[in-house]
Amino acid sequence: MKEEKGQPEDFSKKGFRSGFVAIVGLPNVGKSTLMNQLLGTKVAIATPKPQTTRFNIRGVLTGPDYQVVFVDTPGIHEARELFNRLMVEQAVRAIEEVDGVLWVVDASQRRPREEENILEILRRSEKPAVLALNKIDLVKKSELLPMIDYFSRLYPFRAIVPVSALERDGLPELLDEIVRLLPEGPPYYPPEMVTDQPERLLAAEIIREKLFMLTRQEIPYSTAVVVEEFREEPEKNLLFIQATIYVEKDSQKGIVIGKGGQMLKKIGTLAREELEFLFGKRVYLDLWVKVLRGWRKEEKLLRRLEFPYF
């Protein structure tokens, strides 16, 4: 991770802090929403469904005397299939490679047994950590102090900060504590950069987010999106994106396309509108749906789908 470090003269002043911070937690606790809110822009997709995040995504926040490189990770859970095991391995590996950890807990829906697994990972890593108790807008104030006391006995957190990512409540205090985790040093990225995620990967993720939002049951988890072509046409101020949605069964293909192609059209419209907003230009989005049986279970198929695990 750290070989990318640069040292622009503008940030060479003494006292500047920089480093990598892994955002970890159980699925669906609000990790991606929290990172997006801290950055003030969207770099990671977020939906109400668990396991939306499938691989580590970096978000860069540069202030007058700091640069935090957040690493948003997949939710840590008991995984059986190869694909899910790889997701969890990504999160655990991130903890080993960063300067500090931001553990996000859903204060409104506690899962002590599963939280213990993350505590064990933290204890083994011995990394400095801040705990964010998220979704406090859904919790009675009288419940917060006992919760803070409970967690303070489990691990020597540098700080425990109650927040609501959606309401932006407590985020300035949380950011102050995160910056304190960082060592002194120059920044890793230019100050204007907010992510090192390639644009074609961001486009694929936006399409997949709409799939998660509009489809139900096993469909979101059985789909993968690959951007086959990403081409700018400057003379038209147009971005041409051709993407393939892969599913595991013929029946799933029918559901994603929908009656008369209506579901695919809806997915495409929502994705295109957001991509035009993000990229600041017109987007022509061409979507296809194909069946790739058992892609979540075979390494060679995951490689074919360009997952960044290998």
C-alpha cells in the first residue's frame, strides 16, 4: 500500500499527518455511507442490503494538516462460498496493512456474538482503533452510555464516538479522533483526489447498486457487472459505456431483464442518471445480461469477471 507515497512540497510542513485507515464491521452497519459522508462525495455504493461492498475501496480525504486514506472493506461475516470467503479475506488483510482501524458498529441492532469475531481480529492485529457507534438516531440516549462502557472494557480504543452517518451527527468529532491515529508524514495522493478507483470500476459499481436496489431475494447476490467498453467522445461531450450483467441462472436473467425489458430499462435509467451526475457529461449506457453458471464458486470464473482479488 505504502509504496505510492509522494512528497509534494506544499505538504512538507512539520506536523502534517497521513495514513491509511481501514473501515471494518459486520455487514450492513453503514461503513460505506459513513465513508461517503466523511468524504463529502460518493465513492462507494451503499444500499440497505447486507454485503453490498465486495472489495476494498479507497477514499481520500485531505485537510489543511492531514490526509486520511480510508479503506472501505466488505462486511466481516461467516463465509462458506469461495466468493464470500475472498470478501472477508480482503477485509482482514486490510487491517494488517493500515495505520489504524475504524470499527463501525450498528448501535441500533447489536450482534454481540458476531462482534466478538471482529474483536479477536483487532486483538491479534494490535492496531490503534477508533470505535464508531453508528445509527444513534435510532437509539434512546439512555442506552448509549452503557454501550460505551461495555465496549471500553473490551479493547483499548483510542476513542468511542456515537455517530449517525445519515444525519451527519458526530462526524466532525469522529474525524478528529481518526486523524489522531495517523503518524506524521507527507500525503500519499494529490490533494484534489478523492479515490484511486478506476472510472470503469466505479461505473460497474453504480450499475450493481441499482441492481441491489431494484431486485430482491437471491438476485442481487447472484449478479456481477463488468464494464466491457468505456469510451469518451469529447466532440459530443459523451461517455459511451457498454456493460454486461452476469447472473447464475436463466430464470435470473429473465427477472433482471423483466417483462418487455422493463426492469433492465429501469436499472439502466437510474444508473445513467447517476453516472451523468458523477462524470459531468452525457452518458450512453448499453446493458446486456448473460448467464455464467456458478461464478461465485469457481476461481477461474471470478478471474474472468475481473474481481480484484487475484
